[in-house]
Amino acid sequence: MAKANPLQEQLLKAGLAKKSQLTEAAREQNKARQAKGPAAASEIQREAERARAEKAERDRALAAERNAQARLAELRAQARQIIEDKKVRRSGESEYRFTADGAIRTLLINDTLRRQLSTGALVIVRLDERYELIPRPAADKVRERDAGMIVVDHGQASDTPAASSTEDDAYYAQFQVPDDLIW
């Protein structure tokens, strides 16, 4: 047996420990020093590992959110570029009114542009604080990237069925709308 340390000798002399307890403690210490397998994980180590796993999960979630925001910003920038490249030059004295964000907006256009807007060949889009006219193919590309930029699109098929019934249509057919009515 290895020599006992001074504290163990004092405990033995005072009668607070037995020789068998000392040899058992020495054997446990020797096993701990020469142990080949990893020691059992303590509660602190398990807590630290759990905290590391939680932090890694939070970091992954934040990275995914940042990537989604970057992708959204990239799509908006592409839509802005399409609008800048494809916008139709406006000219004319006739006012075209439309609603956007709960307010009535006005663009000055000519009769040709008005007809193209009403048939859906042109679309009104929002670019920052101003409104631009772009052709239908460009509007479809903008819609793929950011549908919120489209303000007025008369050529888009509505997803909701017509709310009026045939009885209402028959009733209102007797009232003629003047051809020169421009809102």
C-alpha cells in the first residue's frame, strides 16, 4: 500500500477513520488517476453542453432569418431594376386616377396610354414614392419578385368569382353608362 497522506494519518490516529476506509479511498484515487475511459459527465458538463447546443440552434435560426431577409432584399432590388429599365415614358394632359393605400392618386397620361391601361397591356407599379407604367411582361417579372409593388393591373384575372348575380346584371343593363365618362 502507498504511504497515506498526513491528513489520513491524523484521522486514523484520532479514531475518526478506519484503516479499511483509508485503503478504500487510496484505491479509488488510484483508479481515478489510471482510468482509461472517460469519467462520467458531471451535471455542470451536461448543462454546458446543453447551453452550447441551444446557442448553436439560435445561431442557425438567426442565420436562416438573415439569409431570408437578404434574399427578399435581393428580389426587391431586382424588381426595382426591372421597373427602372422597362418603365414607359408618360406624356399627356389627361388625368388617370386610381386608388393606392386608401388614397386616390393621379397620373397624367394620353389616350393611347389610357387604352393600354384599360386593356391590361400596361400596369401601374409603385417605385418608392412615385408610380410608373410598365408593360405586361415586365409586370409579370415584377410580380414574381415582389407582388406588393403592383398597384393597378386591369389585365390580371381576378381570383374571386363575380359577386353580382344574373338578376342584378339584368336590372343594371337598363342603365347606360356614357361613353365620355372618365373618372
